[in-house]
Amino acid sequence: MGGFLNSTIARKFAMALSGLFLVLFLAQHLVINFTSVFGADAFNQFSHFMGTNFYVQFLLQPLLIAGVFFHFILGFVLEYNNRQARHIKYVSFKPSTNTSWMSRNMLFTGLVVLAFLGLHLYDFWFPEITHKYFETHPDDATRYYPELIAKFRSPVRTGLYVLSFIFLALHLLHGFSSSFQSVGWHNKYSKGLRGFTVAFSIIVPIGFIFIALFHYFNNA
């Protein structure tokens, strides 16, 4: 595996696959969270299932965490290699005229998204782990909705979430479509797929922003 990842092409391929995997999780996460807009019951049911199902907790969750670390570490490696390669390119090369702002700043937008993930883990994952494994009182399957809306009573925290989702959109606008290019998707459907990736990269972050603002204004 180490020899495989020594190839730049192989690294980009692995980066693309890990990114596509995380995109699937992002879509699933939005669907579950969006149920909170319609009330507590459905959101509590989905959240309790995800929080107690053996396969989700001990198979998908570790795979997801590993995927996040793999994707971001490999992203740093690729960015470092790209910066090293630029030193030997022609001085006439002007990135601003050849690439988009999103493609030139994937590391920056990725770092913002990574910082947001840290906040999100602090807000939801760590309290969940503490509740399940370190507290002795019986589990309450209705606690998820109150915990969610409590986080969005703060304008500062809500603003941080909104800002993070804007950077997520910027990250996805380049990363999602380029993932398919990296895995060799070049056919008559490429143009339509490009349109889908752009729509996804805008709609999904807007969906998360709507959820945050909805709960903030409904509970302010």
C-alpha cells in the first residue's frame, strides 16, 4: 500500500475515492438533520438508531473517522508536493490566470472545514460518547432534539456553523467534480455530472445553513 501511494496519480486517485466516500456521508447527514426542521419525533428516531446500531457505531463510524483523517492528511501531502513542483516550473506560469480560486485554496478551505469538524465533534460527538459510556443514568431516546436546538441558541455558534458551511461549499465546488476526473470519469455524461456536482456543492451546504438558521430564529 505504501508503494502504491508513492505515485502521484495513485495519491490523487485515493484522495478522490476518500472524498467521494465523505460526500456520501455528507448527504446522509443532511437528510437526517433536516428531519429536525419538521419536529422532534423523526429526528430523535433517526438519531437514536444511528447512535445505538452496532454496525453504525463499530463499523461505519470508525470507517468514517479513518476516511476523514486519510483524506485530509493526503490532501496536505498533495499540496506540499504541488508547492514543491511549482519551484521548477516556468516563471511565466501564473496560477491566477490558469486555475480557479477554489482550486488554488483547497488546503485553506479544507483547514476551515477541519476546524469546523473539531467544533462539531465537541458539540455533539464527545457529549454523545460521554453519555453512552461514562454516565450511569438510563439512555433517553428523546434527548437528541433538545441537544440539537440548544446548540443554535447562541448567535456566535450559529454564525460559526454558517461560515463553515460556506467554506464547505467552496471546498466542494472544486473537490467534488475533480474527484471524478481523478478516477478517470471522462465520457458523454461528464457535462451532466459536472452540473450535478455544482448543484450538490451549493444545495447541501445551503441545507445545513437553513437548519442552523431555522433553529436559531425559532428558539432565540
